[in-house]
Amino acid sequence: MSILALDNVSYTYKSRYQEVQAVKNASFSFQQGKVYALVGKSGSGKTTVLSLLAGLDLPSEGQVNFGNTSTRQLDRDKYRREDVAVIYQAYNLFPLLTALENVMYPLELKGIKAKEAKPQAAEMIISVGLTEEVFKRYPAMLSGGEQQRIAIARALASRPKVILADEPTGNLDTENGANIVSLLKSLAHEKNRCVIIVTHDLSIAGQADVVLRMHDGEVALEG
Ligand SMILES: Nc1ncnc2c1ncn2[C@@H]1O[C@H](COP(=O)(O)OP(=O)(O)O)[C@@H](O)[C@H]1O
Ligand SMILES: [Mg+2]
């Protein structure tokens, strides 16, 4: 069974002056254990699809289904806290928290006490290939690649089944970008996560199990 699915999804941004149909009748089923790349020109609707999958917004028409449940029926706050993680190009770490505290944050949101959250966060940071040395550093004291690893560790701390990444390597050099992609791949293939990466980098798309292309709001499987 698919973990996440778009069922005839359309999305229209409406303002007083204009309407933009950003997603048009998109249908697709995502499975656990696979890496998906979502490619397409700027403005084709990729970020909008990701925010619908993340439950940040609801489709104008159609359904986004997590397992058997539409995001219209889901407790979307709980869904975002426990089942899905989003990683951004800009890392979005909390600047006034150390690396370790950044990763502890979602655990504490779940009600886990600091005493337990600390070793769990430490384990996550080690699992993304960093060492104890970074625990006490603030984001500004980390390289871009290290910051993105901390952002991934933070995203993984709540053990979500679905990992969504919007241009996660956009600010990284080729080598660090490739490292992040192998990390995301191992999460899908070894930890059975469903990983969906928005990218315009074709070398990243080439490493995905499935490539989807967006064109003017339409989603199609790349042949
Ligand atoms: N908040 C918004 N209000 C109005 N239009 C938007 C908004 N966000 C995105 N759009 C429009 O929706 C379309 C798809 O945007 P987006 O999903 O960000 O594409 P991509 O991520 O592929 O660059 C574009 O035409 C964009 O201008
Ligand atoms: Mg975008």
C-alpha cells in the first residue's frame, strides 16, 4: 500500500487580483523505501506539491492521502509533528540553540524530557555522520554541509515515515550535496522511509529510484 498519495489534486492560489493554478489534477502514489525526485522548471508547482504533501495546506480539489486518511480528516498538527519531516534549502536551524538543542527541540515538543531527549538527539547527530564535536556549536559555527546534516538529524528525531526535502542541496557544493543525497538514500533504502526530493539538479535526480517531472502544474512520471 502507498504511504502517501496525490489523488486528483489541484491547487489554486487566490488573491484579490489574480488566480494562479499551481497544481493541476495531479495523481501519484508514493511508497516507503524509495527515493523520489520531483523536477521541473522554476514556477512549475514543485514547492506547492511539497507543502500539500506536508499537510501545510489543503488542496483546492482532490485529496492528499496519508495511508488511508485524507489530510482533510487528519489531525494535521500531529501529522506534521510525528509522521512527516520537511528539510529546506536554507536549513532553518534555530540560531540561538546549539546543534544538539536544535535536534532535541522536536523531541521536547513531543513531551520527551530533556534527560531522555539528549541521548536520542546525540544518536541522531552521529547517525548523519557528524561527531560529538558539533554538539555545543551554534549554527553559525558550522559549515553549510554540517548545518544541513543537523537539519536532517532534527527532521529525523521524531522518526517520521515521510521525509520531504525542497532543494536540500541548493546551497551546497557538489561534494557536500552528494553526501546529503547518499544520506537521504540510505534513509529510504535501509530505514524504509519515503523520501521525496525537489531538485533541479539532474545528477541528484539521477540517483532517485523514481523521477517525477512537473510542467505547468501537471505531474508526470519521467520515462
Ligand atoms: N503564495 C503565492 N501566491 C500566489 N502565487 C504563488 C504563491 N506561491 C507560488 N505561487 C505561484 O504558483 C506557481 C507554482 O509555484 P511553486 O510551487 O513555488 O513552484 P516551484 O517550486 O516549482 O518553483 C508559480 O506560478 C508561482 O508564481
Ligand atoms: Mg520551489
